[in-house]
Amino acid sequence: MDISFDYYKIFYEVARAKSISQAAQKLCLTQPTVSKYVQNLEQELHCRLFVRSKKGVALTPEGQLLLRQVSRAVQQMDRAGELLQEFADFQSGKINIGASELTMRYFLLPYLERFRRQYPNVNLKIHSFSTPVSVSALSAGSIDFAVSTTPIEGAEHFFVTPVEDFQDIVIAGNQYIFLQGKRLSLKELSSYPLVCMEKGTTTRRFWDGIFKNCGLELHPSVEVNSNDLIPPTVLHNLGIGFVPYKFARAYLESEELFQLELDIPVSRRGICIVQNPQHLLPPAAKALLHMLTSERQGGTGSGCR
């Protein structure tokens, strides 16, 4: 008996809905078309599948037996279609990401390069957001996820996944060469001009917290809005700078600047993936997230004395 799968699909939907009209609506067919398919299937199988009434339709014993046999096949076919659609979505679509300058340059770019090779037709939109702005954008649903640095405030109801860590350091130029090799307290540092990120940034909150834990308050002489600007500002002897090591590495290796040693440990900070659990991610974004979180690294402790 050679019966088209379409007949079984329509039978399955009518049996689930217990209504020809509702099944027709779901299948985007007319009610007479669905009725004709059911009638043709009954003729081919030489049995009645439904008992019709004003309230809808009910399965006959033969209909119940057929439903048990075709349900799994229909569900598998539907799932196959979903998988193919997901595959198609991986090859296109759009991903919105919030990322700071540090996470973009020193973590995210190599992954995006690899992702682009796998999915060349996915449109990537990178928003240059600080961590606080990224948290607000996640709440508003305007980005799919954020790649942010700790400390992260206001993310209590979000998923936060650590993926890498990094170290903040203190740097100085040749005007302060007499401090090289000394173990300095924050109180001693405070007697010199200081260069750091502006208020409201994550890096500034981090250093404000370190000073506060030691009973001090950070009063910089120069504030900038980018970590990239701190090493050249220090190079021109405008003060002693607080910066993630990655931004100062080239200056340290060329010996244009040197690192100062503190008498307290400075805890490592984390790079984290931040997600809003109420925001449904498109398939392409899920694929990128899996790539970003497949290898995790941990951090270290902190203290003040």
C-alpha cells in the first residue's frame, strides 16, 4: 500500500487537535481540503478513523491504533525539519555582542575570526560597551550577550560564565625610576600624581575598591576613558598609572616603562560571558557562545595588608 506521508501528517494533526478546522488552520490548508485528505486515507485503509460530531472528531479504535504507529514518524520528520532550519540559521542570521576594548582586543577577536571561517554569512555586530552599559543593554534585550570584565555589578539575575583572567599592574616612566625595585604601599603611591580610568568604568571601580579596602581613597591627577591611553600618558611622565598588563606589555618589553611593585597582592580579574536568561538566543549566537565557553580558566585570590 503506497500512501503519501502527507495523508498521515494530516491525520496526525487532526487527531491531536480533535478538530478538522483547527488542524486546517495549523497546516495552512482549507477545511474542505483536510476533510478530503482524511476521507481518502480512510478509503485507502478501508476503515473509519474518526467519529464526527458537532464538537469535533474523536478517534475510532482503528484510528487510535494508527495514531500510535504514525506519531513517532511524524515527530521525527518534524524534528528533521527543525534541525535543517537550525543548520540554515547557523549559516546566516545576526549576532549582537557587547564588548569592552579589553575583551574585544585580547579575548574575543581570535574566536570571531574562527567563527567567521565556519559561518561566513552570519552578520556580527559588535557594540563597544563598558561593562555597566552592557548590563543595561542585556536588560533591554538589545544585545544577545556581553563579554565583560569583573567586577560586574547589577548582573545578579544574569548567567555569568568566567572564560579567562588577567592581571592589573602599576606602571611608571623614567621620571620615577628611583621607585623601581621598591615595594610600595598605596599610601606611598598616593603622594605622587596618579593616572587611571575615569569614574564609572569597571577598571576604576576595581582600583577604587582596592584603595578602599586599605582605608584610602583614590584621587587621580589624570583620568582617561580608555585603557589604551594610560601607557602613553605615563610615558610622558604625567603620573603613575593603573592598567591591565596587556595594555602595557609592549611598553614594558621595550623598557620605555617599568612595573612598580606593591606591598599588597592585586587580585586577578576575570573576563566573563554575561547572558540574560530571559532573552532567547538565535542558533548562530548559541554556536558562538559554545565556542567561547568551551575552555574555561580560573583566577586567584586577593588581599590587603
